[in-house]
Amino acid sequence: MQEVIGLFAISEILRGLLSQYFSNPQWIDLFMALINLGGILTVISMSAIVLVYAERKISAYMQVRIGPNRVGPWGTIQSVADMIKLMSKEDIIPDSADKKMWILAPVLLFIPSAAVYAVFPFDRQAIFADLNIGIFYFIAVASQSTLPFLMAGWSSNSKYALVGGMRTVAQMLSYEVPMAFSIVGVVMLTGSMRMSDIVAAQQHGWFIFLQPVAFVVYMIAAIAETNRAPFDLVECESELVAGPFTEYSGMRWALFFLAEYSNLLAASAIATTLFLGGWNGPWLPGWLWFFLKIGVMIFVFMWFRWTFPRLRIDQLMTFGWKVLLPLALVNVLITGIGIYSYKLFS
């Protein structure tokens, strides 16, 4: 069943159709790459619309509210209406801003958010680029999103935006370190940084049971990396401003939040790949298992957002450096001892 309706089978069907019109295999590879790229961008764009609606409904349920219920059946078209509203808003550029850097910042923020999807194994043999350094690629590309936040704050020529940008960079850099060390334990167990190898190693048991501490550290660090509550200090509510994107409006402002939901989906996909067995599962096709697990992880992220109170910036930094990082390092040490002991006595 999985082979019949799997993504790899669909890819082979498309390749066969293209081979009827193009004899050069290089042209076929080019068109397949464009189709895969279009599929990734479609997933990102559609996920933002769906996740905004889902977050409103989930938060309304948790807080005993109704949520969107007027635009479309059960409010399902509310996100589309919001998108149209943002597209029709005036694009205001501050006179004193560094215009080139200011315009470029939200675009550069979206690029790393989309580039990380290249190494996600959506199904068996359904991966855009199965790199042998897939985990390293993810960490390296995801860390590039700190620069656009700083660019947005600096180029706005606003002290509020600059403080928000510096705060964002401090937060993201601080939580990238424990996140990277939480992933090291999984890499040690598999002996590979290739995403497909990590998923294949979980056919008989998910790593969440072998690496529970790493999973908890990753979850907390991922929430901070995606700038979501209780770590959403990017928006600077104590100053009643929007942090590094204070001076942005319309679709430029919306790009920051499109990147946030893209990062949320990416963080859930990585958690699914590293700890929840990826596409592995009975009866259903692999890609469906992958997206079901991602949906569960997204619900957990949203559950955290509407449950825990926001931390102060000093509490945030202290927790990252003095709690999460030591936990991640101890987990790496215990994992190494466990692997050595297993090899010694087996």
C-alpha cells in the first residue's frame, strides 16, 4: 500500500511522463527539481494559512472562546481574508531607514526558513536532497535567520526596533547551542547525520524512548528558536512595540510571521524525523504518517503557547545557559557511556 501511493511512486510517475516529452535526462532532472521546489513552497504557503486558523481555534478552545466563525464555514476563510487585507495595506517605508537593507531583511528571513525543507525525508526515498550532512545542513541554514532580524532592527533607524533586534539575536544564539547538543545524542546512536539513515534506524523503536532528555531539551530550544510563547520576547510587549519589525507594514510585516510558521513546521518536521520515527508506521503510507506526527508536534507547540506565562529576558537567558545546556551536555556524556558499555559487553 505504501509503495502504491507513496511520494516516491508519484515522483517516478511524473518522471516517466516527462521522459515522453524530453529525451535529455538533464532537462528531466531540471523539471523534477522545479516541481519539488514548487511543492516545498506550496507546503510552506498553505501551512501558514492553515496554521493561523488552527492556532486561533486551538487557543479559543483552551480559553473557552469561539474563535473565527464568521468568514466562511466555521471561519475557515478568515486566514484568506487576513491575507487579502495585508496585501491591500499601504507599504510604508520610514524616511530615515536604510532602505536597501530594510527591504532586503524580510526576504532574507524567509530564505533560510524555506531552504531547510530540502533535507526533510517526507517518505521513503522522497527527499529533495539526501545529504550525508543533513543534520549539519539544517543547523547551519536555520542559524542564518538571526542576521535578517538584526538587519531589520538596525536598518529601521528606530531604537525600539534596534533593541528588539539585539534581543532576538541574543535569544536565538543562546538556544541554538543546547539545540545542537540535543541532536548530538541522536547522531551518536545512528552514527550518521543523514536524515534517511536516522529514520531507518527507528524502524523498531523511536529515539524519543532512548533520548527523552534530548527530546525535552530540543522542544524547549525549538520554541525559543521559533520565537513563540513563553519565549516570544521578540515582540517586546513590555515596550508595547513589535521588536525588530516595528516599522514594517503590510506584506513585509506578514513575511516575518510567514517565516515564523514556516519555522514552526520545520521544527516539528525535525522532531518527527529525529525522535518520532519519521515516516515509519503501520498500514498508512509513509508520507501520511510523517504529516500526522508533524500535526501532533504542532499541536504541542501551540498547547505550550497558550499554557505557560511569558518569561523575562534575564530568566530566558539564564534558563538557556545554566539549565538546558548542562542538561544537553550530560545527555551526550551518558549516551557516550551507554554506547561504549553496549559495545564492550555485547
